[in-house]
Amino acid sequence: MTLRAVGVVGGGVIGAGWAARFALAGTAVTVFDPDPEAERRMREVLAGAERAWRRLTLAPLPPPAPVAVTGDLEAAVTAADFVQEAAPDCEDHKRDLLARVSRAARPEVVIASSTATLLPSRLQGGMAGPERFVVGHPLDPVYLLPLVELCGGARTAPETIERAAAVYRAIGMHPLHVRDEIDGLIADRLLAAVRREALQLMSDGSATADEIDQAIAFGPGLCWSFMGTERPDAEAERRRDDCLVAVLQALRSQGTAAGATLHAFDQRLFQGSHRRLMAAGDDLARPLRLHEARVLPEWVDYNGHMTESRYLQVFGDSTDAVLRYLGADAAYNASGFSFYTVETHIRHLREVEAGAPLRVTTQVLAADARRLHLFHEMARGDDGSPLATGEHLLLHVDTRAARACAAEGEMATRLLRLAAAQAALPRPAAAGRAVGQPRAGQRAVAT
Amino acid sequence: MTLRAVGVVGGGVIGAGWAARFALAGTAVTVFDPDPEAERRMREVLAGAERAWRRLTLAPLPPPAPVAVTGDLEAAVTAADFVQEAAPDCEDHKRDLLARVSRAARPEVVIASSTATLLPSRLQGGMAGPERFVVGHPLDPVYLLPLVELCGGARTAPETIERAAAVYRAIGMHPLHVRDEIDGLIADRLLAAVRREALQLMSDGSATADEIDQAIAFGPGLCWSFMGTERPDAEAERRRDDCLVAVLQALRSQGTAAGATLHAFDQRLFQGSHRRLMAAGDDLARPLRLHEARVLPEWVDYNGHMTESRYLQVFGDSTDAVLRYLGADAAYNASGFSFYTVETHIRHLREVEAGAPLRVTTQVLAADARRLHLFHEMARGDDGSPLATGEHLLLHVDTRAARACAAEGEMATRLLRLAAAQAALPRPAAAGRAVGQPRAGQRAVAT
């Protein structure tokens, strides 16, 4: 199916959301809206949608398709391969608009209405070619939520449902065919039931709106993106847990709701682990063992092995553990100092599968008040077989001045003490593969 | 607050979930359950919970605390610093259990019940020290869902609510104080409202259970983990979109529901981008421009800059783009061949902030049927300033035999053609900082 041009009737939040989704997927859009403000609103929604899609997709987006806004209804739909109506939910107004659209559009073009409350059999009454009419109801924001509920009227042809579903799939949506013409279709009916119960709790004085939001967002709302309303059987528990973990980590990346709770708990766990590390860390003359990890399922690439950047992530986390060990923690960073990595050398020795335990040992090859030269060895935690080595040169920096500087006071003392304690360790055979060799014209971070 | 030992009364799904959450957070647990099967169920839940927590937290977990199962109620709670009851919801049975617990536990110990349907004023009736009783209602799985609804009875002391909330926070939960003693508290009331509406739709024949699940999971369910029931105002739209993108990407990592829809759409976008790349890719004598990216908010570390492993992620994605360009796509991998990176050298030249556009150009330093030697230069997409270089040696491998081998046929031809076309390009000044130099005893991936 080729979809070169789409007409959108109505430029409110829903219409603009439709226009953004079609345009970002590469289809030219003409929006009908008589309001002189429509063009400005459209540009705002488009900018927000483009920002979201640049984060959303792994694949590069196609070149942006043009979006035009016009006050001429017929001009918006004459050349369209598909028409999406998104006018206000007033039956008489909508019937009139759809009848005009049906006379201006080519006879084979599918015409869809965004309504959830008006019945398709009534809306298609005055149309030329009512068999190509269907309800295609989205949710706000249209450009991110995949659900689109399809519902035909008494005169809708079955193939119209299929053709509309194909259009929606092509722009990344999930079409759901609702067989009965019911007010609210399915999703809005369920939303309304939640709202009614919430209003009852509020009018009884049993809960505030904020408490109700918390009861959803920290509880069942965490499951509703992958489980619907049902609880899983025993076999599905592991999959349910994986999805819950992924959603909780997503929310942590946004610092929101249950993600903020998880972050606070993680900080508590980190404090405990730091106390354990510091207590065990007196034997500085041995390679440091400050970091362990496990290969997460999402770290694995199409070959079934840990993808290459995750090796550096584990080495980076190991470097962070060394820095925390030295006292270069959040408070030290807040005081205006930090360590920046300027050069890295990695040897990939062996592949490793999802779930495998990882253990990193770290040798300080050299350190003074200005630089820290580390050599990490990553091995399997179960059988000790070597997986990779990472050699890293870090500079101590003044983050406000954005340049390298010497550490002072306790930090300088600790750097020198650690370097002196590890100086007697044999140099790893793989160390020195070029990292850190002085070279004319070399540039460093933040100099 | 020190919490060394917890008693859990009842070893069903909820009790075992409580035991797992306490034990993983470092607190010893004794579970009372007269059922001889309780110990086996407990070990199963514990194993599942530990697996989930190893994925969930960034911080290392504390050493696992012991979990004991006993058929002796008094023995389970005598030494406890906190008691969590999770017996079946039968009022007479629960009143009896709680009365016995209240006489065996130390008088200052808080005793919490997991019920959502029995009223705390009635449950605390026969207890010694009823002022330290509170309802603390979790959701399944207890070890992952943070919500715990707290509700006191008529004789519950206000500080009991606060002490219980502190215990729950210490194990990573989100306590929500429900002020009225209402059947179902808040979360279960809302869940029940959704279930009632779902049953109505099913009994009307308007929707199947699966259709209802889809209407939630692909629509409003995507928002309920961060928005509760409310729709955002205009100011909150950007934050809403960021959360939605994060949740959609989390589901993509699990291949589930809206994540599977997003993945299918991404594949469609990739096909379009490959067609555009191949069509534009005839001038092989220039450095390749196959990859662009943008610094995502979650790529940024505590210094406010892109964290080091993300540089390698972008270089890895650039390498993948070169491989796709060469035709080493999913079908090629499925045929048993792939390219593995064996050595990497990165120079970090300049920091870069969240939101910045990135552009990578790639020069093929050398290639033959067995190896591919790449040099990536990463620059800002807006002002072209250099950010990092990545030099990578890849070997062509037989993935089933797990060893390097020569590419054959078209792949060999393309490798040689690309290398020959780029041979005339000047060698980057920063290339050759040790990567790829032969060295006695060097080991490679998959040999």
C-alpha cells in the first residue's frame, strides 16, 4: 500500500497528533482547520512529536514529510490517499463535514473518524460511498500511544476495516477491531470505570486525587502496559518479572514515581556496599576487587553475546568503583572536581552470554595528583576465565574551569598511597598497548 | 531503625513475596507455615525474586540473609523486630493468629497484616498491645511492586503507622496511608472497577478478555505507571512523552505488547533507511557517513556529560551500520557468519551534553576476507567539532564453529572493493595508536 498524502480534518490536539504521526513516518499531510491559530498549534505539536520520536526509534527517521494547514476543506482531501477526521464530537457538525469530505475525496479513499462516542452507522448516513467509512479512535498523544480502535457502521465494507488497519500499522500503531458500535468503544469505557470509582472514593472522603494516582502508579499501573487486567499463571511469572523490572528501570531513567522509589533504594544499597568495601579494603597491595555484575538480557546482541559497548560499561562502572573507593563521590563532584577518562584500550578475549556473572579486578599502573592509570581485567565470576581487559587513563579535572588540575589534600594523599601500594605488583603482560604514551599534538578532554 | 530479624506469618504467594523482599534487602526472615510444602514454595519464590533483583538494582545486593520456615508460630515471631502477617483472609482465623502473635512477640514490635478486605479495628480486637497493629497491604509480586497501603484501626497509635512506613521504605517500598477503613483500600477498589467494566463488556458480547487486555496494554496502560488516572496539562506534556518513550523502550527490550509493535515499526524504518543508504552509497572513495545519533538524557553521567560507555555504543552502532552496508545483516548472521570486534581503541577528545546531535564518519583502514579495520570519527552534528575517535579491528567468524574464517562469495568481493576504494584516503593522524599491531601470544575472540 502506497500512502503518499493524507488529509486530516481538524487541527486540535488529536488532529495535530495524527498529522505528526503521519509526517514523521514519511507521509505528506494537509490539515483542514478554519482557526487561524491552528498552524501555530500544529507546529508546536510537531516539534514535540519529533523530539519524542528521535528518542523513541532506533532506526533513523525518514526525511520529514511536509505538513500544510489550510482553511479549505476540499483542498485538504482532494489529493489524499487516506482521510482522518478529528473534528469536535458534535454529531450534526461531523455528519456535515464527513458528507463534504466524501464528495471531495477520490471514491476509493478510506475515510476514518477519530470519535469514540458517536456511532459510525449514524455518521456515515449522508456520505457518498459510505462503505469506505470507519471509526479509527486513537488516544492522546496520538504520536506515541499505539492503540487505535476500529469500528465499522452498518454500511461499512469489511475490507474498509482491513485497509484502515494496514494504514495504521504502517505508521506504527496497533489496530484493535471493536465489533459492536458501543459508546466509548473499549479503552474509554475502562478509563471511565476507573474515573467513576476514583470520584466515588473522593466524594466519600476516603482518598484524595493524589492518593488515588499513587495507588495506581506505584501498584497495578506498573503492570498494565504488559498484562492488561489479568494476573499471570505460574508459567508467566518470570516473563512478568522481566517486564516489571524493565518498566521500573525505565521510570528510574526518568526519576518518576516508582522509578524515584527505586533510585532512593539503590542509593541505600550503594551506601551499604561502600561500607562493606571500605571495611575490606585495607590490603592495598593486591589488585582491587571492587566491582561485580551480571550480563543482563538486554546487553546481548544478535549474536547472542554481550554487545561490545557493555564491556566498556562494565569497565566504566569498575572505574567509578575505584573513584568512589578513593573518595571521589557525589560530594567531591559537587565541590567542583572530578576525574575524566581521556583514553581507553580494550581487548575482547572471549564472548559471554546473558546471565553470566562478571568479576573485575583492577590494578593501578600509575597515579599521582593529576592522573590515574588503571588496568581492569574482566573474568567470568563462575569459572574465572578471562573475558576482556580495559586500560584507562584518567585526568583529575576542575569541572568549572573545564581543565585538568592537580588534586589536593586528602585526595592527593590517597592517590599517591594507592599508587605506592600497587607499585610492586607485576605489570600485566597486556598493559601498555599504546594507551597513555605521550604523543605530540595529543588533545585531551577539557583542556 | 535497625531491622535484624523479621517474622512472616503465612507462606503463600504473598508471605513468600514478603520474605523474599526482606531477605534480599539483608534482613533475616523466619516464616511460619504449617504446610509441609511451604518450604519448597518459599525456595521457588526466593529464587525468582533474587533473579529479578539482580536485574533490578544498579547497586550490589547485600549478602543474602537467611530464610527459615517453621511450623511453630511462636518460634517465628519471638525474636522478630517486625512481624508481617500474610495468612488467608478469614477473619476468625486471622484474629486468632494475630492474638497469639501479639503475646509471643516483644511488646514494642509492630505487627502488620497484609489484608485488604478485613477491617483493622476488628482484627486488633483480641491482641495484646493493639496500638502497635496496622494493615500493610502489598500487591503481588511483593518483591517488585513498591505499593504498600497502610491503614490503622480505631486503637492503632499514630506512631505505629510511621514506624511501619519506615520499615517498608527500608526495603524499597512506597507506603501510602489510607485514612479510612474501607474494604479493598484504594488500589484493589480501582482494580475491581476495571474488572467489573471488563465483565460487563464480555457479558454484552462487545469484547473478549484478550481484546480488553489489548485495549489497556496498547493504550492507557502505557501511562498508568507515571500518570495515575489524570491527563497532563500542557506544561507536563514533554515529561509525559519522555516517560512514555522510556516505557515503550522498556517493553521493546522484552519484545512485549506495545514494545513488539514498536520493534516491528523500527524494522520498517530500518528497511527504508537501508534503501536510502544503498542508493546514496556509490561514492565509496569518501569516508562513509552511515550513522547519526542524539545524546539521550539517560546517557549522561553525574558530571552532566555523555558517559564513557555510550561513546563505544555509538561507535558500535556505527560499526553495525558499516556491516549492514556490506550486507552482513540478520539473514547473513542466520546463515552462520558474523563479524566480531576483537580490539578497540578510543580517544575521548571533548565532553558532550544531553540532546546534542552526533555524526560519525568512518574510514576503512584495511579489509580483506578475514578482517575489517575501521576508524570512526565522532563529531557534533551541529558545529562539527570533534568528540572522539574509535579504531576497531573486526574478524569474520564462523559463529557455529566459534572461530575466525574467510568470507566467501559476494561478501569477500564487497570487503575487497570497499578497502580498495578507500585505500587512497589519507590515513588519519590518530590511527595506529597500537590497535591491530601483531603481538606474540595475543588471543582473539572465538579462536
